[in-house]
Amino acid sequence: MSRKIAIPTVGDQVNPHFGRSEAFTLLTIEDQKVTSQEIIATADYKHQHEGIAQLLKSKKVETVICGGIGPGAIAGLENAGIEVLRGASGSVISVAESYAAGTFVSTSTVCNHHHHDHGHGHHDQSCGHHHQGGHSCGHH
């Protein structure tokens, strides 16, 4: 039984902010292994929650694994029938492999900030959730 997952990507790393992702890596998981991967460009969909959800759904994605994500994006994905797992960081392939092996642990991280000026450089470092060890939404 195979399963298709999507991870917001910058280079070969998990993009810590779902809504700013310009690309997603789509990975197929079979027999607890990553068997294929494809990168799709999503720059035209930044902060368009329903649009990105429908694009991923059209690619047969069942699960999105991400770092920080806002409530609007979560709702858009879940409304499209896509499972959302949060708290990922590091290399895309290592996150995918931990998911395939059943060792990835999702957190309840929800970034509750939203900026209307999407052209700025860095967030104000406030995601509304601070756990032991600092920020949990991937913004450092």
C-alpha cells in the first residue's frame, strides 16, 4: 500500500513557514520506504490556502508534513481531506524517512500570526507557541 506525502521545501530542507513555500516535495511511501520524489513549484499559490490544498489533492497527496502552519492553511488542507502533521524541521528526506518508518511525531504547533505585507524579510519571531527550548514553529 503506497501513500503520497507533501513537504514544503526550500532547497533540500523543510520550509519552516507553510504559507511562504515556493515548492513542495511530493514523496511516495511504500513498505516503510521513500520510493519516489518529485518537486512541484507553488510560488503562484503563496498564502492561497484553498489553491494549494486543491493542487496537492490533484497530485493525490494524502498527508502534508510541515513546520509552522497557520489555522487557515490547516483548515484548507483538512477541508480537502488532507492530513496535516506539524513540527517538522531539517532535511526533507530525513523527515520523509522518519514518517515512512513510523517514528515522526507531530506537534500541535499552529502559527497564529498573519502578516498582510508578505514582502517583508523575517517574521517577528512570535508564533504564539513557546515550548521548552524556544520557538516551535521553525522561526528562529
